[in-house]
Amino acid sequence: MPLVILSGLPTSGKSTRAKQLYDYLAERIAGSPSGTEAQGGAAASTTTATTTTPAYRLHLISDDALSISRAVYDLSALPAHTRSANASEKDARAAIYGAVKRVLSPRDIVVLDGLNYIKGWRYQLACEAKNFRTPSVVLQIGCSVDQARSVNEARLQRHAQQGETGDAEEPYSVANWDNLVFRYEEPNPMTRWDSPLFALTWDDDAAQTRAVFDKLWEAVAGENRKEVRPNQVSVQRGNDGGGDFLYMLDRETQDVVKRILDAQKEPAGGNGEVRIPLRGNGSGSDSVVVVELPGKTVGLAQLQRLRRAFMGLNRGGIGLESAGGHLTGARIQESFVGYLNDAFEKEG
């Protein structure tokens, strides 16, 4: 699902550009090879025009389409200490996020028309697209503050004269508009979530608009578009350790704790070190890790506390195996011993 995120000042012409982009993309999709035809071969030659499917499906998501009022962004009536927890705005953003996620797929192009003025929000959307291995781009609509303000003032006048409500030209209150302009965070092409960044200004004519749309199409659906790879930390890894992962985590850490307690019972107290052979790693019986004990005796209660903390940090198996690798008992032991040594050093 290539995701196109529009961003700009309130009443800067984003909805107009979003509709233009939607019409342009619909034209390009209609003129591109269909999903069946692109496969070639006999199947393509025998498929009729009535049974072919387009290569992409197109969606336009906006506040108006979701019946979200502009009043949800109004913080002027809220006390200063509660403005950061504006529930109505967060609910609206959750509704938009849910609408975008419902159509996430490699065969969908989503045009997200809206303020999208918070960089953290754009980052969240870009990460969601990246998880689905599909590109995301930002289209910034450039407009001067004075020009955007005049548009909103004209809408306020029409609203007062005609009582227009709930239409696509619903105005912002003056305080709401000023606050949104103050809070607007411009896209930065140097950040990965705002890149690639395309821009259109209020005065760009049809030729310039189409030229920008052509570049945008190449970025999201062109043959030479950049391959998107999800973050490694978000990839579900297999935990193949000969049994249930949580059982292995509990077993191996318990074994390390037992060896430490047994070593401390010896007359020399383990000489300040406990050597633990690594098992199940295929590297031979001589492979060991060393627990460096502090100068005092480490009791069962302290070891169990550290073990529970380690298990809480590593229940998902993240970080215990290399990307694409498999979990082993030796990796758990090695990681737990390293955790203990760090803890003993800090507590000592």
C-alpha cells in the first residue's frame, strides 16, 4: 500500500490538491497493466477486459470522509495543563489511523488528506507503511500564512451568513486556526519519515502539478521505486530451541543460578568466579562463560530477583539471537551471565 501523506497549514488547499492527486492516480492506474495482464503468458491472453483487475486499488481518506469535525482540534477552550491530552483530537487521530490500517496491502494506494501537522504522527504512519514493505511519501502543500488565513476568514463569513455546517468547506474558529498554525511542524526531507518529500504551492499551474504528480507516481509505483525493508526489530523471528521459548528461558537461567549457588558452597567460594559450560551451541565442551562474583556472597533472593528482571526483559526473545538465526540454550546462558556481571558490577 503506497501511502501518500498530505501536509500543510489549515485551509492551504490540501483537499483540493488531494482530489487532483486522486484523479491523477485513478487515471494512471486505469492506464497501467492490470494485475492479471502483467503476469503475461496464456492466462493474460485469454483474460477478457471484464475479468481483469487493476494493479492497484485507490483510496482517499480525510477528516470529511470520516465525518471528523474541525472542532476536535480546538484547544482554545481547554485549560493550559490539559491541552497536551486533548481527548477529542486523539480519538480523531485514532479513527484516521484505523481507517488507514484497514486498507493496508501491497495493492492499495492511500491518499491521506489532512493536517498531518505533527512529525511524530507522520513518523507513525511511515513506520506502519514500512512494516508492510510499501513506500510512503509526503506531499507538502505550500501556502503563505496570510493567504491561508484569508481563506478561513472567507469561510467564516459564508458560514455566518448562510449557516453552512458539515460541508467540505467547514471553517476553523479563529483561535483554533491560529493554534494549529503555531503547532504546525513542517516536513523535513532530511528525516526518513518525511522522505521522499514533494511540494506544491498555491500558485502552481496544471503543468507543474502534473510534473510533481509524475515524480510522485514513480516513487510509489514506478518500476525503479526503492525497495522497502522493514526494521529488523519489527520482524517476527523464529525461536527454535528444541522446545517452548519461555520454558527454555526459565530452565537455562535456573541452571545458571544453581551453578552459582553450588560454587559458593565450596570451601574457596569459587575463587570469585563461576565457570559455566555452554551447552547446545555446537562449539564443543570447552566453551564456557564466567560469572564474576562480587566480594560478598550472593544469596538466592538476590539471584532470583535478577533472574526475574532478566526474564521480564527477554520474554519475546528479541536480542537473544541474530537476525534470521535461531535461539539456543547457549545464547540464553551467555546473555544471562553478561546481565549478571553488569548487575554485580553496578551493585558492588
